[in-house]
Amino acid sequence: MIGTVLLIEDNEQNRYLATYLLEHHGFTVVSAMDGSAGIALAATLLPDLVLLDIQLPCMDGYSVARALRQIDSLRTTPIIAVTSYAMAGDRDKSFAAGCDGYIEKPIDPQTFVAEISAFLPMPVTGVPA
């Protein structure tokens, strides 16, 4: 096992693709379909990495990122926004909310694992960049 990824994503197809790619490279993936569930799960799971959709029901990803950063045990956990928000300023809003990285959807299956791996202490080897 390489590490545990918490995937906070409400879209079933996006969850499926990200989970498939990550598990294929040895990650354990745990999913939450909304921000509240994701925050609760993160606090108990203490994942190695959080992949966070910004457009979530009930609570947007910016609010989720800010809430995760308030949990002492998650202050340094990498949070990567994975979002279809690609307008000017969206990347900056993600970083201001506490995200460490930003990946636009649709994700590229050829580079996705390498992109997120760069945020882990020991990047995944053998993944094409």
C-alpha cells in the first residue's frame, strides 16, 4: 500500500475513474459524497492526501478545505482541489481556502496519479509524468 486517499466527490463517474486510477497504483481510496461526510471521515481516517471537488452539495469545497485546516491532525495533510472550476481566480481561491494543489477536470488518466503523487512525501515511482 502506498497511502490512503480521501476522495470527496459527489459525481459517481468522477469517483469511479479517480478510484480506479489510484487503486491501480496501490493507493487505498475512501470516498465521501459531500463536504460534511468528508470532514467527519477525514478527522477519523487521517488520510495521507485529500482530493476535493469544489462544487459539492450543501457545502462547497472551499468551505471544506477551510474546515479541514482547522483540525490539528490535518493541518499539514495535502489537499488537492480537483474541479471543473477553471475561471480566472478559481485556482487562487482554492489555495486561499487551504488547498495545496489544483487539478482541472476532466482529469487526464495518463498524468493524474503522477500529479497527485508529487504532493506525497514519497512520490509514486513508475508513473508516467
